[in-house]
Amino acid sequence: MTTPAPAASRKVFVKSYGCQMNVYDAERMKDALAGEGYSEASVIEDADLVILNTCHIRERATEKVFSELGKVREVHDARAARGEKTMIAVAGCVAQAEGGEILRRQAAVDLVVGPQSYHRLPDLLRRAESGARVVETEFPPEDKFDHLAAPSPTAIRGRGVAAFVTIQEGCDKFCSFCVVPFTRGAEASRPLARVVEDVKRLADAGVAEVTLLGQNVNAYHGLDEGGATRGLRSLIERLAGIDALKRIRYTTSHPNDFSGDLIAAHRDIDKLMPFVHLPVQSGSDRVLKAMNRKHDVAKFMGIVDELRAARAGIALSSDFIVGFPGETEADFEATLELMRQTGMASAFSFKYSPRPGTKAAELAEQVPEAVKAERLARLQAQEIQQRQAFNAATVGRVVDVLFEKKGRHAGQIGGKSPWLQAVHADGPEDLIGRVASVKITSTKPNSLAGELV
Ligand code: 5AD
Ligand code: SF4
């Protein structure tokens, strides 16, 4: 017989996979549970509640979750042998997609909760604690943004110099390969004033950089105080007025929502960093059409040109999928060519992975695994070459670095360049949280070294 820990001393351990949205959701879940007396466990063995915050976007996601659950089960059983109860919850997009199947396949799981229902977590846990096995994967009619606890000041303080803030969630685009419209639901934006309040609170607690998050962040259309709809540029303008906030970023964007005024914001607003992540997925119009992306290569190139004209030195990154059904060698070469032509500073590339329930999963001409692997290797080799060239081009230059933390050895501090490159330099710890000029002296595989000037 195991006994639950007293409410005041309970500990939660959240393990997150996948995108920044999940990282942010994990913080919000911890905030919601703090109100129930849960503090954070530093190791899984101490946790009275383990939450796996899962990702469903690519490859064998579900299988990975079950193998991870097997490991959590061992912790659960070891604690049970000591008379301690461990609750196990599965959250995130696999929870949304698999629902009750998770309870069937892993008997130790108490609760399955989709991303739309995190504000109900305390209530759902109480139900699970009283012995029910709970599945919550409905899309509730209320706006989940309205119910999430505001982050507590102590929770904010632990978050360091750079923070993420979700401003938009969900997607109505239905690219034929993608599960997001199914797992994250319809597009929704948080009201402008709420976001501004959150960011002010973060800035008061020492946060100098925010990254605005959304699956389609540039489709943001939040209501302002007067009830008018405002786009991403308006929001960024308001945030730029917060003195203590030094840097603003946003991710991830869709080409079709890239408005002229957002492009011009990169010219007009200094705090908006000159680095844009804009997924294109393929350099072939034929493949883009089959992907239901609703834009062509020319449209994407046009945005790239306008961004470069708006802000000198702006850098770009993108997402690519190789081996989409029907992709030929010529299609793939067009993707390589787009990568070269746009001079991407970095990129993420993925082998196409059929996601259950999506249109592309049913297409006949699936590309053989070996071909996907070979294309991925070529694209990634090209990416490494371009990233290294981009990094090498900063050597000898003086760049602004926002210092975020102590470095590996004593006297060293680390931070980020405007282009999200990790930079290390020798300097005083009181620079952490501030922007300083650094002359870049050399490049390492995953970072740059420099000297304060
Ligand atoms: N297969 C491979 N990659 C995918 N992505 C999304 N769905 C799939 C899929 N089914 C990639 C896209 C997207 C990124 C977040 O993940 O490139 O931009
Ligand atoms: Fe998925 Fe396309 Fe929506 Fe991005 S825009 S989340 S790839 S459906």
C-alpha cells in the first residue's frame, strides 16, 4: 500500500520533448501546480508526480513515449516498494493524439491531458488522486489562455535572462504533412494587454530578452484594450517601449502571414533582433503544392529580399522536409539550391515522417527510407557548411552580446549574439543580464569566442 505525500510537500518532475512551446507549457503547468502545493523535484526519483510533456511532430513519437513510460514505471515501482506513491501524467501532443490508448498500454499512467486543457490540471489531478484514470483531450470551448495561472514572481526569477512567452497557439493551415492543426487546434491569439503585462513582469524580474512563441506567430491578431485587432508588429512596438527589455524575437512564422509592416518592423525597431526563422519546407513548387503550403518559391524569395532590404545584416534560418511523397531528385536539388541562394545562416532539416490522420500519409508515392536518409545527409552537409561560413564571417567583428550565464571556467561568461550564436568571453559576472560589445576572435564548432571591448 502506498501513501500520497502530504499536500504541502509534494514534488513534480516535468520532462519535456519537442518545441519551445512545450518548454513554455512545462513552466505554465508547474505554475498551475504551485498553487496546489507542488514544488519542483530536481531528480525524477523524488517526484510524487511525473509529467511527460510529449511531442508528436515527427518519427516514432508514440513509441518513444511508451519506452520512456517504461523507465518512469521503474521509478514508480521502486518508490512504491518504499511506500511512496507516484502519479504519472502524459501531456503534450502525443497525449492529444493517442488519448485513452496510453492508459490501455501503460497501466501505471493516471492521467492523459492534451495541450488545450492544462488550466484544468489541478482539478484533473484531484480526480486522478481519488483513483480515477483520467483522459482529457477535448478542445474545451473556453479560451485556455484565460485560465492559465499568471507566473509567480519566484517562478519568473528562476527563468534567467531570456524568456519565452506564448502569444498565439494552434494552426488553421493544414499543411498536408503536419499534425499541429489536430493536436494544437485552431489558431488563437492572446489579448495584447495580457502579453504586455506578462512581459513587463518578466522584465521587472530581470528578463532582458523575450521570444514570442506561436505555431504561426506572425498570424498573431490579439485584441487591444479598445477591442481592435492588432497584428504582431503592433505588439512588438508596445513591447519595445518596455525600458528594461533589450531584445525581442519571435518564432515560428509562415510565409503567407509575413506582412509588409512586420518586415518594416525589422527596419524601424532596433530591439527586434535581425534574425528570422521562416520555414519554407521545400525549394520545389511542385512539392510545395502537394504539401498544401499555399505559397511558392518566388513568394518566399520575395520575403527574403524584402527582409534583407529592410535590415542590413539580417540572417535567416528555415525548416526543410526531405523525402516528401513524390519528391524527385530534381525537386530535392531545387531545395539545395534554395538553401544556397538564400544564404541561410542555419536550418533544421527532417526526413518526412507520415503522421497518422494527415493527408500526406495516404499519398501513394512514399519515398524509400534510404533515399530520404541520403538527401537528409546532403542537405545537412550543406547546412553545416553555410552555418560555419556565417560564423566565420563574424570573426574580427564587434557584436552586441546579451550575457545570460557563467561560462565553463572561472571568469568566463556566456551569452548570445543578435543572430542567436552562443558567444563566450572573459568578463565580470555583473554583466549577466546586460548587453556588451564583444570582439569575436575565433569560432568553435558550436559557439564563438571573443573579448570584451
Ligand atoms: N515529417 C517531417 N517533418 C515534419 N515537420 C512537421 N511535420 C513533419 C513531418 N510529418 C517539420 C517541419 C516543421 C517543423 C517544426 O517540423 O519542417 O516546420
Ligand atoms: Fe503545421 Fe503548416 Fe500549421 Fe506550420 S503552418 S503548424 S507546418 S500545418
